[in-house]
Amino acid sequence: TRHLPQPFLRSIGGDELNVAVALSLVGIPSRWISVLPTGPMGDVVTDSCRHHEVEFSGPRVDGDLGFFTVLPEEKRVHYQRRNAVFAQHDPTALDWSRLLSAPSPWLHMTGITPLISAAARQSWENAIAHAADAGIPISLDLNHRKQLGSLEELWSIVEPQ
């Protein structure tokens, strides 16, 4: 039953990181940009990046990692992102001109990010603005998560102007 000890399966992911890993697996150098906590949980993520030959770029700060838990008995996923370092980071800590300076850069974003927090949305908007100004191609996976906000709210953010 759900009240007895159960095995725990840990899997590192997230749409942007999954795309970076997929690119690396087909031989395309990739970089994943985020904010991670210092300490063992952040190390688990950076170790996974290294294992898949994905470069991690971004600050490491004190705090917690965001995560989600699959609740099979309820047939749903529960997200814990509100207190994650990415949700609470300082958007000015991400220098997009430096972070997107790789040869032949391409920026892949999701609709998850701008709904995580005001800081995450500001970083998302900063990244897109820099990429657009620099002529860097941008791809977007809406990847809507209703636990973070409505589809209408997301569309009001990502709708082409």
C-alpha cells in the first residue's frame, strides 16, 4: 500500500535538459543553462550532464532542487518547484550574451519555465530577447503544465506579437 516503504526511482530530466541530452546522443554538442543548488542534489544533476556529455552553464547557489513525484494511486504528478533555486534565482545572474556565445547557438525553451515564478519568467524573457536580438534561432515546446497555470495564461505569454 502507499503507506509502506516503496522503492524510489530517481530520474534527472526536464524538457530543456532532455533535448540537450538527445542532441548530445546524436553527436551535436549541447549546453544546458539553468540554476542549480550547491551540494549533493545539484551534483547529481551536473554529474548526469557530464555523463551525457552535456555542458552545464549557470550559477550554483544555496537552496533546493525542484522535483516532481509521480503519484500512481492518484494517476497524477505532483510538482515541487516553488522553493527551487531556479524559481527563486536572480534573473541578472544569467548573462545571456555569454551563455549563448557558443558556435552556431540555438535556444530551446519551454512553456513550463515562465509559469514557475516571476524570476523564471524574467529569465525566460531575457533569454528570448537576447537570442532574438542576436539572430539566434529559437525553438519552443509549449509543454503546458496545468498545475502551474492555465493554458490561456501560458498563451498570453508565448503568443507571437
